[in-house]
Amino acid sequence: MKRQFDDVLLGSIELFCLAAELSSFTAAATAAGVTPAAVSRSVSRLEERLGVRLFVRTTRQIRLTDGGRVYFEQCRQALSQLTEAERQITGAQVQPSGPLRISAPTPYAHYRLLPLLGEFRRKYPDVSIDIHVSNRNIDFADEGYDLAIRGRAPADSNLIARKLEDAELVLVASPDYLRRAGTPTSLDDLSQHECIQFDLPSTGKRIPWPFIRDGKQIDVVTEGGLCCSEDVLGIVTLARSGAGLVQTYRFIVEQDLASGALVELLPQHGGASRPFILLYPHARHLSLRVRTFVDFILATKLPQVTSLLPAIPKSY
């Protein structure tokens, strides 16, 4: 195998990553025990080699360029894998450590994942967690994420997919809305009601509502003059306030149903569900912290945390 990197270049990559993490040549120099000029020379050496500008420099600050951000995330992961490999071989790492970046959709984050992270940190205090709560699909390679939770497995063969659960969907409305508009008794009645819509961030398209009829799942296209995008919990807020019907995950509205704040509708057509899937990249040397988190979440009984956001009328 032909040698690609000498000691000077590897050192330059380490100093570049340190400067990117701290957003300062001076801070990176202090942390590494070198001079700011040495950090600057290392970055310039990399820029010359790559033919790409890595930082935008001003008199007050530095910030990564788009190319610099991509290079930083790749280098950060590579250096992390080297460190993990050394620790595993020498037996130095008894406990997982280092940063862990996770992306999760809003409802699953609030009602499933976030309540588990405190326990994980108590067990593994050397792992720091950066959680991205959003319904936007992230790019593992470009954005440097270690894991993601999504509603479907992507076509990307470089990702491992592990199902977490099939989350049941339920149709609900507030008693106030039903007093004003009447209670639907069949799927055909939905066309006469205000059905609150949600636009998928990835496509901008509205999601049909799945129901079970004659033992099979069918998709029903509904209509309504109210639509939310981005914040998927917003449609539940609208339903609680009496604005219309909404289909959402049962785990979000369990407490509302128990208290009578919302009423379940068309239970004879209930039982449809959507999956939540844990995704993480294939890797020959998957870091110990990622393996530990995967094992933790797959082994942990999912919490019933419908009380997390109940007091604030705030499904996809």
C-alpha cells in the first residue's frame, strides 16, 4: 500500500479539526500546545494540498467554508475511528467516550428518545450527545451524524436499518369540535369534516391517512383548510383547540384520550401504523459509543411519556 499521509500532514489534519471545533486558531494552539502561527501554517498546508479554501478568515473570527465543513466532518470521523481502534486494541477504553450526533423526528424525539438520554448519560458520562430534533432528512456523510431515527429505511445500502417499533395511528378530535360539526361514523363522512393537514418537509406533499377496512390497509385522501409544515406537533395543537380532525400517533395523545380532551373516532377502522427505524452507517470499525447506544436503545423498553408535553396545547 502506497503511503498517502506523512506525520506532518496527519498533524496538520489534527490541528485543522481542533481549529474547526473551537472556531479559533488561538484556542486550537493553546489546546495543542503550539503557536497560532503553527496552526495557521498547518491549515494553509492543507488548503494548498487540496486546492480548496477551508476557512473564511476575518480579523475577529474564522468559520468553515462549505468545502471545509465537509472535509472537517470526514476528518473528524476518521480521527475518531483511529482513536477508537487504538483504545480497543490496547484495552484502554473500558467505557465509551466522545461525541455522539443523533437526528430524530419531532414526535419520536419528544415522546420516546429524549426521556431515555438522561439514563444513557448516567450510564456513560464520557459520551456527549448532540441531538438534532427535526423532520428534515439529514445526510450522514456531509453533516457528520452517527445515527438517525426515521419513518422509513432509505435506499442507501451504506446504512444499517433496525426497526424500533410500529407506532399505531389514531383519528381524534376534541369534544367541542364534535358538538359543532357532528361525529363521523364512516370513512365516507371524512369528506364532510375539517381534516387538519401536514406537509412532508422532504416533498411538500400532504400525507394520506391510512385506515384498516376489511382487514386491509387503505389510504384515504382528506381535505381541510388548515395545514401545518415543519412542526408536526402543531396539528395536534389544532385538534386540541377544536379546529378539526387529525390522525396522529397514539403515543402522542394517550393522555388526551384518557382525560377526555380528545376523542378517538372510527375505532372500527383503527389499527394502521407506521414504523420508526434506527439508521446508522456501515463501518468496519464502528465506534464503541455508537455500538453502545444502538445496544442501549434496542434493549430499553420504550417509555410511555405522554405526560412530557401535555399541559401545553401544542402526527407525524
